[in-house]
Amino acid sequence: MAEPRKVAASSGGLTEIIGDPSEVAKGTRIFDDKQITHLSRFENRLFADALGSGASPYKVSLVFGDGREVKGKCSCVAARSRPFCKHAAALLVAWARAPEAFVTTDTAPAGAGGPAKKSVKKGKTETGELMKAGVAQVSTLVRELGLSGVTSLSEDRAEQVRALGESLRANGLRRLAARTVEVAALLEQAAARTGTFEPPVFTDLVADMLLTARKVEKHLGGEPLEDRYVEELIGKTWTKKDRAPIEGLTLVEYSFTTRTTPDNFLVRESRFLELGSGAHYTEKQILPAFLKTVEPKKSHAGVVLEEAKGGQYPGFPPRRLDLEDAKSTHPQDDSALRLLVKMALPDVGAALAAFQEHRKDVFAPELLPVALRVQTLLASGQRSQLVDSGDRGLFLPADSRLEEPFAAALEGATLKVVLGDVGLEAALPTLFPLAVVVETPEGLELRGLGLREATEEPTRRRRRRAKPEAPVAVPRSGWADAAREAGASRAAIALAEVRDELAEKFSNGLSSLSPRAVEPLVARLRELGLEKPGALLEALAQRPDAAERLDDFVKVYQVLGIALVRLAGAAQVQGDTLEPVPTHPSIHIRKPEAPLPPGEALLKRARGELSRYEAAAHAAHYYASLDADSLLESLYPAWSDGAASTFVARAVAARPKERVLEVVKQALSEHHSRMVRRTAIQVLGQLEVHAARVLLDGMTRKGHDAGLRLHAREVLNDVQARETGPASIAALAKVRQGRIRPLAQRALSEPTREARLAAVDQLEGLGLTQAWPVLRQVFYGDPSNEVRRRAAMALAWLGDSEVLDKYVHSVEARDTDDEEAKTAVYALGVLGDVRGAETLLAAFVDGWKPGVVSDSLKTFGLAMLEPAVRLAETRPEAMERQALRNLFERFPAEALSKVLLAHVEAARAHPERLTRFGTYLKLANENIHGAGKVVAAALLDIPDAAGDKTLSRAAKKTLGVKT
């Protein structure tokens, strides 16, 4: 990349350029007072904002010309009368003193200094010398780390390495700079004894640094460097003439992300699949994060770009494009997505073969984009797997963030294709997903997973610094354990163990690679059929000078890494031991031995002992084990459990219609939560009687909850279409999709937050459950907090219980994001799903925003009864909060008495029964409708309670009996 030349930081060097010592002095003061901000550079120009007397900052720029020519430009008044104002002088001071503080961009900031009058290239000699010096420094650092290891380094060495990385970036050594900064972070961990220091990560980085330094060194010595390596290793601003023209593309965008990099760049990126070739492309907009004047890049979600053309950058897949035009665009229809499925890799074996070929090039990026045909997602332990038609599995990353968006995307749909990047995580080939293609009754759909950081390189995900509360020892963990836990082959585990041990020895210094130390490793390599790397390892250990072992050690380590990719391969899955999750036909789990009741399953889920899919399967098995009459009488928990409501509606519809209608009328009472009433509406939709249609029609009238009115209208339309026949059902689905599609495209692709908010509002206003998938994509993936929160409320209002786990997690993490937790509390109240009640109660008892939480608790109605009583049992101190006791004030006496009497009966054999009896009486006494008398009378009929003076006195007082 062209850049301004270096400037001497001395006042004499600056005065030689500026000419006026007083302006240099003023500029220095401005720099020292930190009044010059947003430093950036583009080719031979520098830009900044300078604080002044006005409300808005001044826009300052410098243009470097031939020789020592530098021209300043500023929007201040003084700049009109002199070549260099004090603000331009401050910008030059900043460049002289802190060049690493300038962020680079491939677009000049709008309004920051105007267009350059003259395009000037930086001198090749100067650039080459700086790069040679940087390469030499890296080679020295690698040799030092190899000889000393990490344990003997001084505490300030990490800071020195980080400074080196920053200077390498300024000198155009992109890859070396990134790796050096990452090594600095690991050295800080090792020095501070915090977090988990992983020798394989450290060794991978250092090996990559050595190989990259050797490659760049040869290039600087005259060896040609392919353009794709220039882009990957060095980086360059590719002008339009450098980009290869390309046309005739048919592109489908499968991911759009907005992220800010650690060095404060804002990156907006579209990822495309080309339907004619199956190739992957990317379109990026990269700007300094502080720039607000550049129009944001727009997403192309929901459309197909036909006969697109533009310029193609050199590099590895996904190939970067500068899109110029498309002959036409049309909505993503079923035919386009069927072509996408056809172009996807046919199975896991094909994906692994492509990745193995990719990894043979040691300078290729760590990730390879793929579209892969799969049939199921096996949810098991920390690492789920994508399974193809041959029962071969490819691992997903050990990332809990994936669970919710996958569940939301696959509810009621059949998985066809997963799009994302294949890389290594813990020695295992892993697919980092971005989107899925699913099949629904309406046809194929492309659904994004909304993971804004999903393409982050896997090694960087592992390198994040941990922040424990107190210093801990630095464990030497490797990847063999992870491979073993994930079920990798014996050969892969054995090779991972060898590689782990080599990394461990390297982190302790090359002198630890003695002949005796490597002897068992060499033997194991030979057992694995890796004689050549084994012989090389044996030979390098014989060298008396440890420094001479470095190059061959890196060769051995890299070869074993390539072999590990091959051996890890695909995991074979035993399909006959699996079963689908009832609500998610494409998600499979291992069959549970015995179904757990919903309450127990929820507790295990909260403790991390069950995945959400396993908990859903247990709930389905439990409800399936109940007869229809039991379900009919079980408004709580069955009708109030969003995961069971559809199952309940179908099951109870088979019972006598008069009895079902009677229960439905009870369920539609406002004493019940919105989820109970939604289930009642679904039950009406299953009843093929005139009275059910009359009730549904009545629910669409004013006087009812607006969201439930819309749901009743949707269900009534479904009933009417079913009565008419299949053609009407298809026509209704088409009409609904026609209403949703343009709003969905706007919600996913509009560049402004306001436009996306408006689209979300309109999607909510449709009141259609078919809008759930796109609202989920917005909820999980929109770059704006405000838009995500609005989507969260829309989903709750429309009754989407599939995202309940996300709401619960946000409330439990309330200390880290106050606003998100507040939105989740409101959403849980609107949703009214009983599974969220205990989380709200816990926050309430902890005293977190009691006003906000109590409002949501009240919307649960009778659904709150059972969870509140359980909380009072398990946390007696909660009874000290008047606000909790107040929840029992207005419950109907009959419902409250029924629940409390059931708990009294269950507690009779409990060791702390007297304490529990007292709790039940206190709760009942809060009720203004007389539940206290019912509970008090029941307690006096129990000998233990009647014989306890305190409890007996309290019960008699409730009954008005003098003692």
C-alpha cells in the first residue's frame, strides 16, 4: 500500500517541512493535549479531526508529494492565509511521533481535506528497506522464542513484541504484524500466569511467522510473489486497473455482517455463492469506524443478482469483488435455491477433501468457504455435528451461541445445505456456519444464522485473553483431549498427542528437544506410518546447537498438521441410536433412557446437564405419555409451555368437543398468560365444529389483546382454507409470502437503522407466524442493538417461544448488558411462557429493577403460581420481600388454594415440613379473596401442624379463632 513517508520527530525535521517554528510549537501543543483525533491514512494522504472553537471539529489532511513536498489543508479560517495552519502541523506531529496510531482504509474519508491534486507513489527503495528490516526483526524474535521458550522471558518482553507488531503493520507486513500481536497476547498470559496458555496455539503462530518471514524475504530478494500472496501476506491497495474484470455472475447473498475490528475498522461484508460455478465471493466496505459520512454498503439479501459484473481482487476464496452492476435482480425463488442446493458439495467427504487441498498451501487463509449438503444436525455434548446422507459427521464449533439460531432456523423445517467456513478447531475439521437452506411446506428458504462474528478465525477465538478474578497457574492444555471427547479416530488422537507434546517442548525452548526426549515421539510417528517426519525429528534432535533445530522443527510441525487434517477426517455416526427432536425434524439427539417431567428437565437444562434439544425431547416424551384427558385438565404447565402447545392442541382436539370447548373458554380468561390463550386458539383451530369457528371469529374482534386477535385471524383463515381444499391452502400461503417477502428483504438489507426498524414494525403488524424466521434473523444478526431489541419484542408479541432461551440468557446475564436484559424481561412477560417464570422470579428476589420485573410477572397470571410457590420453598429468605408476597394478593382464591393444598400434602413427609407449612400459610394470607382460611383449616387437620404452638396460633388467627 502507498503511504506517507517517515518524518523525523525532532522539531528541526518538522520545521524543515512546515517552515514556521511557531506553527510547529502550536501543533505540538495540540497533539500533546490530545486535540487531534480520528487519525487515518489513504495512499499518500493523512486525515484527522482537530478540536477547535466551533461546535464541529475541523477536517485536516496532508498530501505527500515528490521529494520533501507536503501540502496541508484544513477547514479552519487560518488555513486560508498560510500553507500550514496549527492543525495541519499537529497532524504532521502525530505522524512523526505515532505512525502506528493511523488506521488505513481503501477509501478516502468524505469531506476530509478534499481530493489530492497529485497522485504520488511512495519510493520503492524506502518501502523495501522498511520491510526487510521488519522481516529481520521477526526472524530474530522467532529464533529468540525458539531458544528460550516462554517461561524465561522478562515481563516487559510481551509489550516489546506488541510494539514490534504495530510497527510491522505500518510497514506493510500485514500477516507478520497480526501474528506478532497475537504472540504478544500469549506472552502476556504466560508472564501474568492468567488464563489458559495453549502451547499448540503458540507454536502454530511462531511456525507461521517463520515461514511467512522466509517467503517475504525471498520476495524482497527478487523472487516474484503471486498476487494472491501479495494480498494475503503483505496487503495492497488494488486500484481498478489491478482488478481483473469479471461478468456474467449469478449471485445469491447468504450472509451480511457488520463488525468492528480490533484496530477500529468498520467492515461491512456480503458473502455470495455464484449459482453457475458454485464459487464463493465477498464484497466488502472497509472504513475507519469513526467515519459517519460515507454511505453504508447495502445488503443484497432476498434477491438474485443476474449477470452481475465488476472487478475481482487477487486472493484466496472467497474471492473479493468490487461489484459494479447487475443486469437484473429478482426475489430468491424456489428455482434459484434448488440450483444453490445442486451446486453445494455433495457430502462431508467432498468438503474435507477440498479443505485438505486448501491446507497444503501453508500461506492460505485458515478458513475455506463451503456450501455443504447435509441431512441432520446431531446435537450431542459441547460439539454438535452436521451429518450427511452417508452418516458421516463434520463438527460444528464448541460455541454455545450456535444453539439458539440453529434451533430458530430449523424449527419445523428440513435441513438441506449449510453455508460457512471450514477450519480447524482443537485439531478437528470444523464448519463455522453462516446460513442454512431449509425446506418448508412453502418451498426452499435461505435463512441466515445471524452470527456477526462467525467468520472470526478459529485460532483467534481461542486466543482471547481470559480475565479470571485472581491469578492462577498457567495450564499446559492441548488438543488431544478435545479430539478424544469429540470421538475422533485413534490415529488422529495419537497424532494430536504427538503434536501437543512437540508444542509443549517448543514452548519450553528447543533445547528440550533432546534425543532422549524425542525418542518415544519418533516411535509413535513410525507406528502411524509417518516415517519421514519421524526421521527428520530424530535427526534435528542430534544437533548440538539448539538454534540449528528451528527450521526443521517447523517443517516437522507443519507436516504433522497437514497429516492431522487428513487423519481427523469425518466422524462416523450411528444413525440407529438417534431420534429427531419432535419440533425440529432435522435435529437429532441420542434417545433418552426415560422421559423427565418438564420441571426436572428445566432444572437440568439450567445446570447445563441437558441441551435445549434434549430438554425439548424430554418434554415431548413426557407430554406424549399423558393421556388426552390429563392434558385437557393441565393448563399448567402444558398449555402454558410454548414447546408443548402445538402438541397439546393436536392431542386434546380428539376428546369430546363439548368438554374441549368448555376448557378453551376457561383458558381464554384474562387470569391466564398469553401463552395459555395462544394454545387455546390453536386448539380451536383443530376443532372441526361450528362453535369453534364462532369463538375464533369472536377473538378477532376488539376487546381482546391485539396480538391474540391477529393470531386468531391467522388460525381462522387457516381453518377456512382447509375446508375449501389444497388449492386454497396453497393460495393462502402464497398470498402471505407475498406480503412478507418485501418487508423481509427490507428488514435484512436496508442500510439505515430507521428503515429496518420500520420493516420490523410492519412485519409485526401482519400478525403472521410465517414472519418468525426473518424476525429471528434480525434478532440474532442485526448490527443495531435497537433493531435487535425491537425484533425481540415483535417475536414475543407474535408468540414465538423458540427464542425463549435467548430471553432467559439475557436476564441471567443482566450484570453485563442492562438494556438487553430489560428488553428480555418485557419480552418474557409478553410471551407468557411458564418456562421463563423462574428466571424472572430470581431477578425479582435479587432486587434487580423490581418495578420492571413485577410488571412482567403480573402478566403471567396463574402461570406464575407454581413457580412462585417453588421459589418460596427453596429460598425462604425471599419471603422477606413484601413485593414477592404481593404477587399472591389477587390470585383467585380457588386456584391459589388448590396449588397450596397440593404442596401442603406433598410436604407432610418432608423433614422441614413445619417451615414449609408456615410458608404456605403466609402466602395464602396475602390473598384478599380468602385463600388463607382454606389453607389454615387444612393445616389444623394435620397433627404436626396443630401441635406446633407458633403455627397453630397463626392458623387460628387466620380463621378468627381466639387462642
